[in-house]
Amino acid sequence: MSPPTSDLFSVETIPGAGRGILASRDIPQDTTVLTSKPPAAHVLFREYRKEVCAQCFLYDRGRTLRVKDHDTGKVFCSASCQQKWVDHTGELGDGAWQDLHHFIQARSKGTKDTSGISLTDHRPDVGEIDGRWSQAKPEADVRMRKAIDGASRPTGRKQTKAAVASSTIDPDILGYLLSGILAHHQQPNQWREDVLALAMHEEPYTTTHDLEAHCTSFVQLSSIMPVELHESCTIEVCRALAAVSSHNAFGIRSGSEDGEEYMGYALYPSASYFNHSCDPNLAKQRVGNAWRFWVVRDVQQGEELCISYLGGDEKDLNLRQRRAHLREVWGFACECARCRREATSSHDAG
Ligand SMILES: C[S@@+](CC[C@H](N)C(=O)[O-])C[C@H]1O[C@@H](n2cnc3c(N)ncnc32)[C@H](O)[C@@H]1O
């Protein structure tokens, strides 16, 4: 599937911006150009776990949602959303979420998780990243072997879980990785085609603490995952999930406006080829756990279809501020038509 195909657009190389989406014919205003599939990985932050529907991401002004699954810790806005989640997740996935929930609960008693800790730290380079992941591999292999042995002995799983009790936990990273591992397990070839084709950040971890948290989470998942998921709980999958998230993740927010509560983030491979423009011709709206994109004005054949990566008041920033913000948050120098036009006119004027 990836990159996406349509009779309305094609994915092409865009000078200065990697790949992007070009209209392959004139498209009238308000036409829907893409509706994404559900995410290939996502996380709802732990602080929102009682307030956001695990299936459709509905948030009801901070109210605790009424349908709760005590075994997985997930909440739903309705019994029908819960049923959809169960149908999609399957028995194996449900079991994996239960294992993770019990692991987090057991580990949260008496010890603090690491997700809120802020350390003065540096961004690890490729060498540090490779080094830390190669340490994680043998640790994970040992845990998986113990889990396989334990699966044939009733006390084995407990022993394995006890073995990782000494390290800290990051429930958000654990949840993000598990959702990606389960998506990979359901359709490994499709997942590879979709996710590995996305733009990757070579140095995606903002701090060494963040890198450590990802490697530790991978090792912890290796111990608690059902044996049937071992083929998807790999370094390749977990590293890819981190590497693609910084360039491609969409925020899960409480409403359609970008400025609202930031409740988590999700990966939508088919929607990840839209470049940014400071004068976008596309709007987007989250519909449940998917996204719809439509053109906000008539678009001509050959025009690039772009969304805005800026949210709320950021849209009102001037050229210098927009470019600085996009560089800081997204890591790219904006080359959209509006920025190029404004840069030329300010250069001419000055
Ligand atoms: C979600 S991806 C978009 C697809 C991407 N161009 C690709 O080749 O896969 C976001 C990345 O595209 C590039 N990009 C998007 N909009 C851009 C712009 N206006 N100017 C320069 N680069 C841009 C940046 O590298 C950014 O991190």
C-alpha cells in the first residue's frame, strides 16, 4: 500500500522536501482526498488513560469514561467501542495488553515510573544509539528464552517478570511499542511496507534518558510478551517505531483544533506523505481513530497537496518565527511556496 495510491494524486519527489503528494488532476474544493486507516502504532498518555476511549479516542471534557476493562486498564465511551476494540485486538493482543497492564500496576506500586522525570541531557548520536541497542539485544534474547522456558512451567512467567523488577518503567513508551508490535504481528509484511517506507529520523531520541527508556521498554516487553509475539517484538520493529515517530506522528488531541489537549500520538503511514505548507490547501479532521483530508480550495493538476504542521496561534507567526519553529520542532527548513515567496520579497525589499 505504501506510498498511498489514488486517482486524485501521486507521490513524487519534491525539491528540498523529500517526497510529497501532487494532484494528478484538478480537484474541486471540499473534495476528500484521503481517509486514513486506523493507526499503525499509537499511545494515549497515561495521565489520560481513564478519560480517552481506547477505540475512538473520544474525550469527554476530562470525565472518566463509563465502560472500563479492569484487565487491560482501558476505558471506552460505549460497549460498542469496547467490542470493536476486542474484535480488532484479538485474544492474543488482549492478553498482551493485560500482561502489560499488570506489569505496570505491579511496578507502579512503591516505585516511580520514569515518564515524568526531566533530566539535563544531550541528544544521543548514531554511535551511542547503535551501542545502546546492541546492549539491549542479548538482554532481550535472555528474557525471551526464559519466557519460552517459563511457558512450559507454570511459575516461569513470574520469575521472568521478577527478573526485570529492578529497572524503571515508562508506561507511555511501553504502550506505544506494544501497539506497534501488535500491528506488526497482525500483518507483518504490510506493516514493513508501510512503516519502513516512511521518512526516518537517524537520531530520534531527544535525550539519552529517552534512548535508555526505549531500550529498557523493549527488554521489558521481551519478558512479558506472550511467546507468539516474539517475532514481532524485535529491535527492528521497536527502533523503526521510534525512528518514524518524530517525522510522521500525528497528535491525538481532544478536538479538531490543534491547540486542544494533547492526549497522545499516532502513526498513520498513508497520511505521512503530505508535506507541510504555511499556506496549506488541505484541511484535516480526526474521525474516531482515523483522519480525513480534504481540499479547502480548488486545486489544479500538478499542485502539491499540503497540510499545515503548525497548530493554533503558530499559524500567525512571521516568516522567521515559522521557519525557526519548524526547524526546532520538526527539524526541517521550510521550503513551502509561501515561505519562498516571503523570503524573496523580504530580500528584495531589504
Ligand atoms: C510527514 S513527512 C512528509 C513526507 C516526507 N517528505 C517523505 O519524504 O517521506 C515530514 C518530513 O517531510 C519534510 N518536509 C515536510 N514539509 C516540508 C517543507 N515545507 N519544507 C521542507 N521539508 C519538508 C521534512 O523532512 C519533514 O520532517
